[in-house]
Amino acid sequence: MKIEKSTVTKLVISDVPRLDPITVFLEDLGRRDCPIEGNPGYQTAQGKITISCWGKSWTAYWGGMGPNTVAQFVTTCDSGYVLNCLSRGLDSTRFSGSALKDLAAKCILERRRHRNMHTWELGSLDADDARKLWDRIDELVNIENPNECWHHSELLTDLFGDEWHYPVSRRAIEPNHDYDYLLRIVEAVQQALAEPLAEAD
């Protein structure tokens, strides 16, 4: 068994508009060998950050930060990059059943009125077909993820055509509030980390 000690810096960031207090743990883990062309003895810093806010935590590790500390590295990186390191795959938009219903309503209206026909795979709708489709679009509101759309493929085909998954995946989306929330946290952390750095210069 090997036990090592490391130095951890803890910050508590408060009084940030629309955010609860944020706790940040910064851990610089020393340097590791990272030979590069022209400098076989080059070493790069490595470190970890853990951010907590309102019972949720996010952690990221970087094994190649150049000569920077974790605080310097996080401060100089793009906030979207840091967010992606903390929560892989979290997108700024997400699928939504209510957005799908709105898209379906728009499709019916435009196909009925013969507008923007280049947008839709299928042609115009007569009054009866438009009414039948309109009466069914409430079924789409409770769909929670794109995979559930396959249970409604008949309706979606009647609305958008055989290739319905393309307009659904591209346009049945809404802003992802989880992304916006974490981005505000990341930006607050970057701002807090930049203040001591500015004072040191």
C-alpha cells in the first residue's frame, strides 16, 4: 500500500446572482514526464478540480496543463470546454416533447397553407387530414426522449414523412437548463479564480 499527501485548496464562492454558494476544491498533483520533440525532459503539470453547488458535484482531471496550476488552467480555458470536462455529453439544447408538439403544429399549419413546402418531406394537407393530425399531436407532449418517438412512428411519418427522425432530432429541441446552470457555475468559478491571479501580478 502506498499513501501520498497532496495539497488541496478549498474556496467557497457566495453572493453570486441566481446561484447557491459554490464550493471548489483545487488539487495540483505535481508534474509528470511528457517528452516532446526538441525537449525530451519536458514535464507537464497535472491536477484536478471538484465543484459543488446545491448538493451536486462535478469533477475533472487534467493530465497535461503545461506549466499551469489548476487555477491558472481553468481560468484561461473556454468555459464551454471546462463544462464539457466536468459533465461529458451535456449539451446546450435537449429533446423536448413540448418542442416536438410545437414542431408538429407548425408542420401541419404550413402544409395546410402550402407554405415552406421545401421544409417538409410530404406535400400539402387538405382540411380533413390536417384536422385528424391536429387532433393527435397532444400525444407527442409526453415523449421524454428521442427513443420513445419510435412508439409514435406512424403519426410522425404522417407528419414529417419516412425520414421523420431528421427533423425531430434537429428541431424538436429546447434550451437545456442543466447546461445553462452548470455554465453559470463554471463562469463564476473562473471569475473567482481569476481575482487572486490578477492580484498576484
